[in-house]
Amino acid sequence: MRGSASWITEIRKKVFAEVAKLAYEGGDYSRVEELPYKIVPGETASHRESIFLERAIAGERIRLAMGLPLQPVQEHRLISEGVYDSAVAEKYYEPPLINIIPYACHGCQPKHYRVTEGCQSCLAQSCAQVCPKGAISFLHGKSQIDQEKCIRCGKCHDACPYNAIILQERPCQKACGMDAITSDEYGRAKIDYSRCVSCGMCLVNCPFGAIVDKGQIFQLIHSIKQGDQVIAIVAPAFIGQFGPQSTPEKFTTAMKMLGFAQVKEVAVGADLCTVEEAKDFIEKVPEKQPFMATSCCPAWSVLAKKLFPEFSHCISMALTPMVLTARLQKKEHPGCKVAFIGPCAAKKLEASRRTIRSDVDFVLTFEELQGMFEAKSIRFEDLEDGKGMTEGTAAGRGYAVTGGVAKAVADMVHQLDPQREVLTAYADGLQECRKMLQLAKAGKYNGYLLEGMGCPGGCVAGAGTILPISRAKTVVAKYQSEALTDNPLDSQYVEKLESLNE
């Protein structure tokens, strides 16, 4: 279950904390070779065939957390290889961003139907009667499926009165809305990067922790240590992620202890994005395009461009909240560096684009930031309140949950053009996003504003979140209600919108 503690989340937490400690302490980075023994202590394996395998996997996780590539399985390499090249204050991701550690993969079977012990040897034999390929036979009265003949239509599953036939799917493959996961020659999961949009849903759904994204913790800390003015811009989904004591006021104190110069909320950029997208919609729909799709989720927008290129022009040209907030900081604090702190793996990919690199220097997930807190032994219950974050509106903070973007933009359209009717539709999870665009292709959403979110539940369900999704939605709603205003037009930064688009 998402948000529940497990051995996998504990290992991830330890890896991020140890990498952060290594960066803060500095010195001889060859000692990275010792970290797998700290992360996986003792002599006996807890969850794998051997302690050596567990440590080897931990070693690869460490490398990826430092932004380094996986080591080839067939060659002897040190964990520390390339570490000094990564011990720099600025480093962008070298593809691929999402990686499968080969020997951590369980090699789960691809999608197939299986007869369980629940089969009652019934006389009706409904499963065989409905099978279009004759793939079902009987042994001692029990049903069995010939996987060579089976076409995975599911008719036997639907016909069985005892629910004795089940569908089994590789979890990562099932979670991938882009059909980007196949099998290699050894039956292990393999990512087709020409289709992958780096949403990270395979990462959080792999029950063996075999899928890992690259990180920038190491580089971010080096930037802070060398004296850069690093400003953290924080996505609205942050609220509650670090425990019930992590109020905005204590959060800003904790961030200052990590070395950040300032902390700003990305809800400010969301407010500006709301205004921009509302103007886009009024100007373009339906005169110039049949509908308009929101731009803030990079996984959604890349999906649309990859699978429905004929609708590329229908995606709003508004800059995302992350980029707008980052540009605002760069203009107000020349020479600063900006670190986006959020729930999303795909934002790492967005920030690595050449057009965005000058705006966003680092991207960390909430999980990775938690590693920094662990490295500095920061406990929120022990902290004094700092300055809160009060500039974002309720509309901007609502971007964290499904439907929040569409509501904010539709409300803004009504403000700018009270006579304008705005029909909205939204989908979360890339499979549902694809269905929505198929309907748009069929003309079902002409005149609509479409919101797509790559993660089921919205940003609060991103691959780098810590809190259970249902709990996260609740605390975001409370955070919205505490905003000083509901209206993005009340933002003091609206007048700067034009200059941010230059």
C-alpha cells in the first residue's frame, strides 16, 4: 500500500540519508564503498537469497541516488567509480532517469490468466465453453489453461461462478500507462525509453524495489557547501509529508538548517499558471483549437505529444508552476540557484530539458529531502517556528490534487469572461489520460478544458511522496482552507507574469 512503511521504503530512506551525510561530510569519497555495509548490516540476508545480493543492490541504489549510472552486471566495477565526477555543484541527469536494477528484478510473469485451487470441478465447465481458442482442458475434473493458446481475453475469468480464475500481471507493467515495460531475454522487466514518460509509477508499484530513479542530493549539497544561494521552491503537496509536526513554519526552519537560503511555495507559480491558462483558453477555444489541455504535469503532456501528436498544439503553452516560480526567484535574486522540492519523478526530466536548465538547477523528491533531514538529525517536534509560507492562494495550493487545476482555471475563466461557459474533464493515471484523449480525438470534448495528471490521485500520489494518498488529500484541503485568499488575481506577482514569459 502506498504510504505504508516497508523494507523497500526503509532501504530507500537509508540510502538517501547516507548519500546526504557523505556529501555534507566531504573528504575521501572512496568510503562510499562502505555504505552498503551500513545500510545492510550483519551476516544474514533479510529478504533476498544472500546478504551479498542485498548489498550489491544497495550499492546500485547509492550510485543512482548520486546521479551515477548503473554498473554493468558482467564486469567488476567499484561503487565509487565516477563518484568524484559527481561531487560537483551542478549536474543534470544523464538518461535514463528511471532504471531497473537487473538482479533486483523478480522476473515476474507477464499478464496471464491462472486457475487457482478455488476450482470446484463443476459440471457446467463454463470456462471451457466460452473460450474462443480451446485453451482450457480438464485434468481430474480441474480446469487448466494452455498458455500457448490463451489470448488473454478474460472470458473464462468472467464465466467462472467461483472466481477461481484470476488475472496475474507484472505490477510494474500494469502500472505503466504507456505500455513501456516489456521483458528482456531473461524474463526480467525492461523499459522501452522511447515510450517512457518518467512518471515513476512503475517505481512505486514494484514490490521488489527493483526500479529506481536518479537523484541530485549529492550535487545540491555540494552547491550549498560551496556557498551558493540555493532557494528551495516547494510544491503544495509537501504539506504533511514529513509528519504531523511538519507545519509550514517548522518546515522553513528545517530547510534553513539544511542550508537553503530561502523557501518559497510553488503555489505562487500555480497562481500565475492559472491566469495564463485561463487567457489561453479564452483566446484559443474553440476558434483556434477544439479543446485545451493543461500543461502542469510533464508526464501527461509528454504522453499527449507522444501518442496524440495531432493534439500537441492543444496543450497550453503556459509555463508550468515549477518553471514560473523558478524564473521569479532568478529575477528577484540574480545568481541564485533554484531547487524544486516536490512529489514527482517526471519533474526531474522536465528540469533537464535545455530550455528549462537555466531556470531549475536541482529537483528533489520528498523522499530525498527526508534523507537530508535524516542526515542532519532534524526532528520537527524539536524545532522553533520560522516564517510561514503565505503567498500562494487556495487555488494554487489545489494543484496538488486531481481536479484542482481544472477548477482553478475554470474559475479564472469565469472571472475574466463571466459570460463564458467552461466545460471541464479530468483524468488521473496515464491509462485514464489516454482514454480521455481518445474521447477527445472522437470529438467528445470539443470546447472543453482537459486536465491530465500522470499519477492516480494527482501530485499527492507522485513517485516521491511519503504520506498515504488519502491522508495527503485531507491535509492539502486543510492547507488550502488556510490560504489568505482564493483568487490568483490577488497575487502580488501577477503583474510580473509578462516578464517571466520573456
